[in-house]
Amino acid sequence: MKAFRFRLDPVVAVRRFELDRARAALGEAERAAANADERHQAWRERRSSSGEALVEAVAAGVRAGGLHSAATALVSLGQRVAEAEAGLVEARRSASMRREAALAARTRLRALERLRERAALVHRRDEARREQRDLDEIGALRAARARRLS
């Protein structure tokens, strides 16, 4: 029986490599998104506690200069939160794009793998037919030989 050889095996290897790279890039993008989410949460918590401190300062009757610096710090924290939120949105968008790229690479690889499976099936069928034809021919030769000998 002749061994099966798929002509596109080198292409399959390239597609597997592309899928591995896409999955690695997706992992990095998802880690970056998680880190951006943590930064965003941390800045939000700091802004919240700064806002609470400002309210407490007002309630305690802190003078205008102290209130101004607390309010300025609160505004600065608000800007940091906005920057962190923009970074989070960008990181999520990047992760989404990487996820789509990994899915596309997986789809391209699966298409070639299905083609390989079908080609292997056709090869096995052809080999089985050849083998059956050879067995039929051997059987016919033996039958003819047995008729001649009898």
C-alpha cells in the first residue's frame, strides 16, 4: 500500500505557525487589557477616595486654600481616570482585533485540515479499490489455473 502524502503539508505547517503567532498575540493583548482594567479601577478608586476627602474637608470647615488644592487634586485624578479609560478602550479594541485575527487563522487552518482529511479518505478508498482489484485478479488467476489442472 502506498503511503498517503498531502501536497499541501508545507502550507498546513505555515498556517499552524500563523495560528500559534495569532494566539500568542491574543494572549498578550488580553493581558494588556487586564492590566489596563486594573489601572482604570485603581485610578477610579483614588478619585473616589479623593472626592470623599474633599467632602469631609468641606464638612470640617477647611479654609478655601485647602479646599482649592483638594479640588485641584480631584480634577487631576479625574483626568487620570479619563486617560486610563481611554487606554482600557484601546486595549479592549486591540484584544478584539487580535481575537478576530486568531479566529481567522484558525478558520484557514481548519479548511486545510478538512481538505487533508478528504484527500486521505480518497487515498484510502483508492488503495482499497486497488487492493480489491489485485485480490480479484489473483482469485481469477487461481480459478483459471484450477480449471486447467482439473
